[in-house]
Amino acid sequence: MVQDLSLDEISSERRNPILADVMGQLGYMEKRGSGLKKICHETEMLHSYKSSRKPVFKSNSSQFITIIFSMEYDKPMQSKADCNTSKRLGWHQVGTKLGLSWDDVEKMFVALQKPLSLAELKVLYGWSNSTKFKDKYLKPLLELHLVEMAFPNKPTSPHQKYFLSNRGKELLVAENGNVGGDNDVVRKISSMIASLSDEEKLIARAILLSQNK
């Protein structure tokens, strides 16, 4: 039974050797025995993957069963009390978890009312190191669902952009009141730009104009 074996111990058996040989010669078949490992590898690359969601393989004398868990099912059902708590979300609830100042977070929230790439965000903050920037700002905000990705199942996509989640908008409103539309967004981002170098200002202004077309 495959459930009693590790992936390396599971042997590959061709049920139709002739068809397998033809598919192999045409380049439609990968290396024998690579299928189960590939399923596990591809699953581990998904954004919501957890060890508890690792694919399960089972077999008996007549069946081979593969169980692949949904990566979209991530949030438990909230009780009424939890829902009321989330509606009253404030900085005092999340500030210590983030390890960031409200000034830094507010800057991010205002900018991300329109989707921005990592490169665009680094310019607004005056950073050059992508890894350090993501670790300091994006990772904690993503983990608390205050910021979301345009392509959550492809976190390293070159086309990835980040935007403010509904939870993030609630926090921004709770701390500063409602942001007054596009004009207020432009005003606040422009104040951020004032603290950048001349070269960074040119790049940031170009980003701002492109987002408001």
C-alpha cells in the first residue's frame, strides 16, 4: 500500500508499456516515477500551503486514490463576537504584531489604494534592497491580511502588484477617518515624495501620474 511508503519507495509501473513508450518518444511523458513528487512540489509552491495540506496518496488492491486539499480554504468561520471585533479594528490591536510605526504603515496604506509593484513601493520608501523591504514591510502586512497580492498563488510573479485589503481600509479609516477620494490620495502621496531625493522624486511622480490615468 502506497500510504505505508515514502515517495522515494513508491515504484512506477506502466499499465500500457506500448503507449508509455510512444508518449515518451514524443516528449509527452516525463521521467518515470516523477509524477507524485511533482504534485507535492507544485503544491508546496502555492501561497496558502501548509504541511497539514500536503497531498495524500492511498491505494488498495483495486484503487489508487490521490487527495489534494484546497488552498483557498484558509479562514475559519468567524463568530458574531469575532465579526464585531474586526469591525472595531484599531492600530492598538495590530501595531505590536507588526513592529512598525503607524507613520510607516499609513504611508503604505495610502499608496496601496491603487495597486503598486514592489519596485514602485521601494521608490516611495527610498529603498533599494527588495528582500529587506519585503521582510520589513510587505511580509508582516500580508500575514495580517492588511495588504493583498494581485496574484496570491504566484507570489514571485514579475507582474505582481500589491493593494490595500478591506481589513487594511478598515484600519486606515479607524485611525484617520475616511480618505477623501483621489485628490486626498494624491495629496498624501505628494507629501511622501517631498522627503525623497531628486532622482527618486522624478521616478515617484511618474508612478503617481501613471496610476491616475
